[in-house]
Amino acid sequence: MNKLTLQDVLRARARISPYIVRTPLLRHLSLDEFVGTKVFVKHENYQKLGSFKVRGGLNLFSQMNQDELNKGVSTASSGNHGQSIAYGAKVFGAKSIIVVPEGANPGKVRSMLNLGAEVVYHGEHFGIADEYIRGHSIDQGYRYVNAVEEIDLYAGVGTYALEIMEDLPDVDVIIVPIGGGSGACGTCIVAKSINPSIQVIGVQASLAPAAYNSWVSGKLEKAPMESTAEGLATNMGYEPAQSILKELLDDFVLVSDIEMEDAILMYLEHTRNLVEHAGAASLAAALKIKDRIRNKKVVLVVSGGNLSMGNLKVIMEKYG
């Protein structure tokens, strides 16, 4: 396994800084009241393309040679990772082929198409789409990129954790959503390298618990993927994420789709921010474990804001 270090993340920031925005870390007093402690939100929903993932794609492309770029770059994605690959390909002059699950978020797919990607629908979830494009890439000679296996993605997305540490050096707890685990791994590497006493807590959908089950068992597990949280939509554990998380992640929490939807509405009503299920997962987790994090400075990572209008309508009709 390639060992990811703080230096890798610092080098990634130098590469990608011309192409991203530094997202704000904001305190929302209404969330303090709900969670019962000092809460700061890392607003990656303000990032280009509305997600932290763009940081990883840019770091990966910035290190590709011309031969790899000429081959074309292929990947599978439930949405935000695909946008990051499409954007990186556009910036660095490569063709991108992205396979998405049937029923993928239409707004995210439209964004990929607008960025010039070729988009193919295949399978019910990310795992099936990924298996298809992995094999197809071998046949066609594309540079295949797995959303969780590429360590350069981890270094790129870890740059948001650098910003957290610079803006709030005395943070006690960082709660971060986990699908495959790249964001959580980057967060762990940065936070623990700077201050090992910082707690990093991961959160995943209870209806898509593959990464959680893998972390608990110490083996790569498969699990059903039945959550509407496409940003957390992996059906198995992956390396090198699991090895990093097993070593550095302090705790792992599962939240239900209903708890994420409640958090989506809380963000919308009390902070005027639209976030997707994965982005709301950290708030849902904080509410679930609020007795454990009382009197601590807590950062909630809002990983993305690309909630489909269809899902928003369903949530508003259900709870609004």
C-alpha cells in the first residue's frame, strides 16, 4: 500500500490551488443549540461543482503524463467523483468516459455532460458500474481510475482538512461522511499528523454499511446498497481506505436515511444551505452522539450540496 503523508497533501494543495476555491468554515449558532456544543461547518458545498471531490480529481490529473491523457480517462461514479474526473479532464485536455448507475442524480450527470464527458448508464449501483468500466477500460486502453483505490485522490481531498486546521487549530472533533473513504482518510492523515488528540469520526448510511462493516470486522465486506444517499453509495469496502481508517479513525457511526433527511431540512431552514444526503450525514451523526461531544469544538464536513430536485421535493412533501 502506498503510504499517504501530510507532505503528500501539502504538495497536492500546491498543484490544485489555482483551480479550486478555499471553502469557508462557518459557525451557525442555531446548530450549536441543536447539537449542544460549538459547531463549525466546513462548507464543501461551496466548492466548485458543489463537492469536495473536485480536489481529488484535479490532483490526479495534474500528475498524469501526456500518454495517459491521450488514452482517455475512465471511471465509475454515483455522481460527485464523476464530476471531478470530468472537470479534471477538461482542465488538462483529456477525454473522459464516466459510467454512472441507472437512476443517477440527473443534475450531477448534466454537469458531467456540460464538462464534455461521455456518460454511460450501467447497473443498479456504483459497484456494478465500476466492475463494468474496469473491464471495458482494459479492452479499450483507457486510463481507468477507481474512486477509492487511487491514493492521489486522497491527497487532493485531504486539502480541505488543511484548511480546517488552519482556520480552527484547536478543533476537538471532526465528523466526516464516508462512502468509499477517501475524504475520511485525507482528514485522518492531516488531523492526526498535526494533532493526534483530534478525534475523527466517520459516518455512513445504515442502508449502505459496507465501509462500516469492513472497519468493524477488519476484512473487506460487501453489503446491500439501499440508501438514497448516492454520495455514500458503495456496496463494498476498499483498500487502501480501510487500512488507513482502521489505523487512524477514532469511531464510526451509522445514520438512517430519515436522520439524514431531517438534517437536510435543518440545514435548509436554519442555515439556508442546500446539502445532499451525504453532506448532511455529519450533522445527523452529531445529533446522534451529542452527549459524547458536549463541550467540544466540533467540525461537521458538508461534503456536497448536489441534492437532486426530485429528492428535495420528496423530502419537502414528507416532512415540510
